[in-house]
Amino acid sequence: MVESIFEAWPKEKISREKFLKLCAFGIGSLAANSLLLSSFSSTAYAHPPSDIKLTYVPKTKILTAVIMHNVKDVKKHLINKVDVSINGREVISHAISQQDNLMTQTVSYLLPDAKPGDVLSVEAYCSLSGKLLKEIKTPK
């Protein structure tokens, strides 16, 4: 049985400089590993929206998007931006400060310039990571 840690220490003599380099390397490795692990844990729960359900009513020219995005805190992890385009031309960029609830964000927009046969696009952005784009064609 070892009486103290120093009895288990290698018997070879090392210089003070080599000892300090070994300590610095160990501390540097520990810091790098800690940083790497913390970056994984912070993005582990970050995810883009899982789906977007689009409906368009030609009579009212209203586009509604129900964005599926499960979160634990609607103020810290949320859908923070929605962009709407008609035939690839952005017509609305909507900043959002808090998600509606823990599962979805619902938005509705009046699109007076939408015409029959147009392609309406909705792109929803997660505040932490990712985005999702869905499209719907207006009826002719």
C-alpha cells in the first residue's frame, strides 16, 4: 500500500520547466475538453421547427402558418423570425420576441398582392439553431 502520493511519483528527476509544461498541457487539455462538452450541451436542445402547416384563403387573401416547434422555455428558445415570400420575393419579415406556447407559433398575414397560381413561402427561424421553409400554391 502506498503511504503518500509522493511514493507513487516516478523516481526520475524532471526539470522545473518540464514539470510546468506538463502542468500547462494538462490544464489546457482540461479547458479545451470542458469548452467542447459545454458547446455540445448548449446545442443539444437547439433544433429547427419540425413542420409548418400552411393554409391560404383566396377570398380573404390571408395566409396562416402553424409552426411546430417544441420548447421548454418560450422566451429563451423560440421561433424568433418568420419570412414570407410571394414567388420568391420577400414581402414580410416578422420578428417575434416570444413563442405562443411550448409546442407551436401561429402567424397570419394579409397578402393583398397574392394572385391565383402564386407560390407562397414561409420560412421560420429557431432562435438557437436552424430554420424550415414550406411553400403552398394559391388556387387558380
